[in-house]
Amino acid sequence: IVEPIKSGIRDPRLGVGKQEEDDFFTAEENVQRKKLDIELEETEENVRKREKAAYNIYACLFTGLVLAEREQKIQTEVKEIRKVFYCELCNKQYKLAMEFEAHLSSYDHNHRKRFKQMKEMHGSSSRDDRQKREQQRQEKELAKF
């Protein structure tokens, strides 16, 4: 063969098959590329789509906040309900009403209750006695002088 077979490559810098790809992208019908979002004309449909997307994001955030507030409110309500099942005398917390009622009728609770009442009864009299003795002592000291 005197003359070599031409491969149809018009640009010697492109490899085999690359010329066809280049022709595809530079063809007249393919030149009209997809425009970027900022190049699109502002139509009512595009405005509605954008506003809807923004509203969906806002709704998701707002729903998340509402759920967080709701969860916090539920936690505070649970704490308030549990306060009902707290025995201040014994400093014990119960989760169930039955447990709390059983505690109120228990020996331990009633013993502490009686002990507290006895302390209050005798404590006030002992305080009065102490005050009387202190006053008598002061009077004796004054009488000595």
C-alpha cells in the first residue's frame, strides 16, 4: 500500500474515538446545553417551586422545634406527676401509685411519722425547759452580784 489508510481523525491531537465524542458535543443540535439555575428566566412556576422548597425546609425545622418543645413539656409533666409519689418524710420517690400506697402503710413510714411527732412533742418542751433553766441561771448570777 502506497498510501496509508486514514482513520478519519481530523485533529491529530485527539485519540481514536475521541473525535466522534468531540463531534457529538460540538454538533449544532447539542450546542444548546442545559442552562444553569441562575441563567433560567424567572417564571411563576420557578418562583412557586423555590417558595415551596423554602416552605418545606421551614416546616421541617418548625416541626422539629415543636417536637422538641412538646418533648420538654412532656418531661416536665412527668416530673410533676412523679412529685405526687414522693414521700418527703422518708425522702423516697416511687414510680407507681401502688408502690407509694404500700409505702404509706409500711412500718418504716409509720415509724418515722411517729418519731417525728414525738420529737415535736418532746422537743418543744425540752426547749422550754432549757430556756427556763437558762433564765434561772442568769437570775442566780444577778443575785450573787
